[in-house]
Amino acid sequence: MPRLRRREQKALKVNTDLKLMPLMNIIIALIPMLLLSAVFLEVKVIETSLPRDADASAAAAAPAEPPLDLAVFVRGGLYVIQGQGVDPIVIARRPGASAPDSAAVEQLVRALRAVTSRHPGTTEVRIVAESRTRYQEVIALMDAARAAGLVEAALEGAASEGV
Amino acid sequence: MRRRKPGNTRIMERYTSDGGLTLTSMMDILTTLLFFVLKSYVTGGEVTVPPPGVTLPRSNARADMHTSVVVAIDRDGIMLGTERVATVREALAGGDLLIAPLAQRLAEARAQMDDLDRMKGKAKTASRLATIQGDTEIEFRLLQRVMYTLDRSGFPDIALAVLKKA
């Protein structure tokens, strides 16, 4: 009799393990699909504009002090930082290079920081590039300006092609 | 009469698995991976892929991309969306900074946007955002002309698309 009961118990034993295989199948199908459509290179943006008419804004605001009008010029083998009441700062540039080297970028950031520390609240800068300046170099200059706290960078063409 | 099994055999039977895979640890890995991939979708802004032939410059900019008109500039020409509207030679020809074919297509795009806004009952927007996806090697004079054309065509807010530096 006790032997019979043990047999019945064996026959009625229910497998309580979770059935993970269907879930596994879904996840294994889902992961490659998501990975294939994922974007690993993040695209960001730099907001910019063309320089506005200085006379119009000056007339509207009528500031007590003349505006700083800070600008970074790209000129042949040089970067020149100029502004109202700021002694021009000259930094060497590799002519024809598609982007400034790290030493030049560091010098630019340091020089621009020195200007912004003397003129707190300054956030605007003009990047005045030559017609043949490469886009990567323009972006690198905007990065340097932003690192120095000049978050509003406007792009401008040098001399004859000025907008 | 049943013969009694030796002691060590009984112990072996107790500890031997039934041959099934242990899936719990694999499930843990896959679930973590799934959350990681889903998170990368949630945190990103507007997802965009630069057109073939355009290598975006690298920058430490942090601002996310917003829905806007996209003008792509590669070494051969200028594209509005997926349509090529002008070649580099055409864009740089003449003394005028305005690129006529691009301006024409932008005017059409703007008119379409205004129509859509009207249908949705939104007020007319004075200025609109445009994103430039430029190749690293394009010259500034070309970028400048595209920016000038965008500004004159009612897109004064310009965003330059870049790849985030690692």
C-alpha cells in the first residue's frame, strides 16, 4: 500500500520550473534588431547665426560702454583675437591644415578666457574665417570659444566676402 | 526482490543534472543588454544619419538635434533633404552670395510648412530652424553662401550638425 502511494505521488509531480525558452526567443530576436537600428555615433548641433547689423542693435540698446565686439580672425598662418579695448593676440596657425593642432587650440582657449575674465558677461564672439578655411577648423574654433565661455559664436567671411 | 543500490551511486544520482541548460544567467545578460539598448533610444534627441559622402566634423557640442529642414553639403554639391539642388560649382559661381536653386527649394519647403501649420491651426512662425550637415573638408565660402541663403529664405536659426567627440 505505501509503495502504491509513492508511485501515485511520482506520477502527479508537477514541473514548477519557469518556461524561459519563449522569452529567450523573443529577446534574442529583439536584441539584434535593436542593435542594427541603434545609432552609436551621436549627432549633436551647434546653434549659430550670421552676424546681425551692429548699428541696429546698438541703437536699440544704447549701452554706456562701447561693445567688446570680440572676434577671432583666421589669417594665413595666424589666428588673431581682436576686440574693442583688447590688444590683438596672435597665435600661430598651420596654414592649409584642415584643423588647428591641440597646442593652438589650448592657446586660443587660454587667450579667450583671459579676455572673458576681464570682461565678465561676454558671451558673443565672431569667427572671421577665410574663404578657403575648412569646415572642421571653423568648428574647432567654435569649440575653443565655447570652452572659454563664449557660447554665442557667429560666423563671418573675411574682407571681400563679408556677409 | 529489488536489489539495493550502492551508496555512492545514490549520491551521484542526486547531484547529476537532468541535461537541461541553465538559462537564468543568460537571461540576466540579455535583459541587461535589452535595457541598455532601449535606454540609448530614449536618451537621444532627434535621430539622424548623415547622407553618404558626408563626414561630419567632430565637436564637444552637447545640444541635441531638433526637427528641422536639413541641408547637406558634400564635396560635390548641396542637398535639401535627399534631393540634390545644386553643385558646388553652381553654388560658388557669380558674385552673389545667394544660391538661387537652393533659395527656390527652401521657399517651397517653407510654403509647405506654413500650409501644414495653418491646417493644424498654429500661428505663422516668423523664423524657422535649419540644420546644416556639412562635410569636414568643405570650404568656408560654400558654408557661408548656404548660411546666407538660409537666412534670406526665412531660416535665420541655423544649427551645424556635428559628431560628439568621445
